[in-house]
Amino acid sequence: MAALDGTESRAALSHPRRMRDVFAFFGLTLLLTTPFYAISAASGIQLMPGLPVAALAVTCPAAAALFLSWRRGGMAAALMLLKQTLDFGRIKPRAWWLPILFFLPAVSAASFLILRCNGSGIPDPRINIFTVMALFAVFLVAALSEELGWTGFALDPLQERLGALPAALLIGGVSAVWHYPALLDAHRSVGWIAWWTLGTLALRLLMVWLFNKTGGSVFAVAMVHAVSNLCWQLFPIQGSWFDPRLNGLIMGAVALVVILPLSHQRGRRLPRAKASN
């Protein structure tokens, strides 16, 4: 199905994937992740505050997507998928780098100011440029691994069949549930996880919107994902003051304003900008 602006879906230009491929990807990702969850639960080790060993399962979506691509289309299909991790050339015009890089820091700043004005006693953030650079590098590699699967492999077939909004909600829901064991290992409460889920679904809506607006750039989505994790870890005292309820409400409000009006346009998918090669 063509996009609303007349451009062809990237899925039509590469080895086509079907809905059953997407659900096979969901199942294989969960299967590959199970050992990480078991080791994390047994060891109780945290890689950094709030980040248990189960977080190493970020490699699983990419592994599942590459394996299924190879099985369906051979090494050429797997390499084509892998190349999407470096498709930053699709991000045109360059003005899209502004929301990619600065939207989530603005949300974090708003959350901080609200907490400070409410008299919560939140301390000032301590930001070291070298720490920021190191964390961002780690989070970007992790985000590229996740988004190669969630976005690069699964999103286009779901958009073709269901439309952008249902596709975003489905991927957001599956990826959120996929994180639950790690969150429980980090001793997050049910209420904390519920509000975090709201923020995660809203963020996925915005990711899909950016994906379509940037000509289908997996790198753009991975950058947003990495910046999200960086903002959490840089929140005062290594993210311990992060308020998922406040973040979820802000993100949900932005998603309602930006995404839902677009979902009522004619056609099944959100308009995608034409990629520049």
C-alpha cells in the first residue's frame, strides 16, 4: 500500500514480510530473552542503579530480526536489515534533528521544574560531559539493537496491515511487557510500572510519527530511544528521582496533540516523508 504522500513503503522495496513473520519475531525475541531474565532474577546484580542484568537482553530483538530475515531471504536480506541501523541519510530535512535530539530533554526539564516548584526537594542534577558521552554511546548501541527489531523488522508490515496508530500501540505494548521482568528485578512497584507503561506507549507513538516523517529512518528512532534512556539516567541521583507518573502524563499529552489528529487523515498510515538517497 502506498503512503499518503504517494511514496512507496520501504517494505515493498525490500524482501516483503508478512504478519506471521512479525508474530514469529515477537515470540523468538521472548524466547531468546528468557535466559537473561533467569540469570538476572537469580543473581540480583545491577549494571547501574535501576538497570539489572536482564537489560543485556537488548541484543535479543536484533538477533531475532536478523535470524528471521536470513531464514526468509538469505544473507542479502539480513544485511539489508542491518544496514538500516545507519540510515541517518534518510533524515531530511535536517530540521528533524531538533525534535530527535531535544524533545525528550525538554520533557525531562519540564518534569524537573514541576517537581522543584512542588517543593519535592529534588536536588540539582550533576552532569559530567564525559559521563554523558559514555552513557550515550552505550545507550545508542543498545537502542540500535532494539529498534532494528521493533522498528526495522516489525513496523512496516504492521503499518501496512493495521495502520500507523494500531501498529505503534501493538509494538509499544509488546515492548513494554517485554521490559516488565527487568523492571520487577529492579524492584519497581506495580504503580510505577503502570505509569511507565503510559509513557512508553506515548513515546512509541511519537517514534512511529518520527519514523514516517523522516522517510522511514530506524536510526532516527534509535536516537530518540537512546536520548530517552540518557535523560532517565541523568535525572537527579542516577534517575532515582524520575517520576514515571509525571513523565507519563506529559508524554501522553504530547502524543494526543501531535499524533491523534494525524491518525484521522484518510488512509491507513501516517504520512511519510519521501526519503532522499
